[in-house]
Amino acid sequence: MTSPAVLITGATRGIGRAVADELAADHHLLLGGRDQAALEQLAATYPSAEPFAAELTDAPALERAVSGLELPHGLAGVVHSAGILVSGRIEQLSAEEWTQSFAINVVAVAELTRLLLPALRTARGTVVTINSGSGFTAGVGGGAYSASKFALRALSDSLRAEEREHGVRVTSLHPGRVATDMQRQLRAFEGGEFRAEDYLEPATVAATVGLALRLPAEASLDTLSVRPR
């Protein structure tokens, strides 16, 4: 029996890598990232996996990469884990920084999903967007990141409504602070200490992704917040 295929962006580290670990036993993994060699090395560690090397913000290159996929049974899921943290007060941020935040956190998600919709519809698959608590609230220095995550939540909500008739589910997952390199970057910006024990483990977030993908077909996990206790 063929394992259902799922594409994971940002698969080489952090939450994306944890999602790959979570799904490896019962899925064929399409490991997304920019470094072909690193992706091939990672793919070799899983029972069934292959690299999906693409620059997500390069629309023509992304389209070529998707067109090269062989998905005879469609795509059971796509997990949008790749993202960027842009921090700074409004008075400090440049137009380029705002554009970069939205290009990676929103536009790339929309474009990759658009390209994958035929395969997702074939398999009646599930789209999981890794959002953030910042997709609900914004604070000092978090304007660009939160704005992109608010937009990602809107994208997820619209996609869910549009694709329901095609049997495609959409889960907007909002973790609290997670012990990843991005969290180290944020704590450095805030001038605080990084203490991994204060945050969620990436594997915990990945377990909720697994839940969304493995739910019976009649159920949809639409929006979920997962936070440290």
C-alpha cells in the first residue's frame, strides 16, 4: 500500500524537522528547503522521503519544482513550516523588511498552496499553516511579524471556506513560544535569556500537526492554539 504523501516546508530544522520525524512512520515525505544536499542527506534517514528543493519566494522556480513532482495519488497534506522573524519598532523597519516578512510568511504560502491544489483536491488532503500566538495579538517590536501572521490566518480562513467543496481541510495552528532558533533570535532582540525549558518542544507542535493530518475524513481541525503550561 502506498503511503500518503505530505510536503513539509522548512523541513531541515525546528518545527519542520520535528513534523518530518512525526510523520515519517506512515507518510511519504517531500522535504522542502533550499539546500539540495542537506535535503538529500535528511531524506536518507527516513523510511520514505525525497527532497523538494526550491526557493519559496522565486515564483517561476517554485512552479518548476512543483511541476516536477510525481503524485499519482495526489497530496495528502502540505505543512507550511518555513517562516521568517522580522522584529523592530515601526519607526525602525524599512519597506524591504516589511516586504520580506510578507513575501515568506504569506505570499509564498499562498503561491505554493495554489500550485498544489490540484493534487490536494485529488487526495482530499489537508493544508496546515504553522502560524503563531502572534497571529492573534501584537506588541511592541512585533508589528511586521504579527501583521504577516494575521494575514496568514486570514489566508487560512479564506482557503478553508473556498476548498471545503473540494474536500480539502485547512488547519491554522498557533503555537506559543517554541524552543527553536527563531525563539533564540527573538529572545536576543528582547534582551532576555533563552531557556529551552520555558518553551514548547518542537515535537509537541509536530504532534498536533500529526493529529490534524490523521483525523478521520469527516472531521476538520480548523484553528488550534498550543501553548506552554
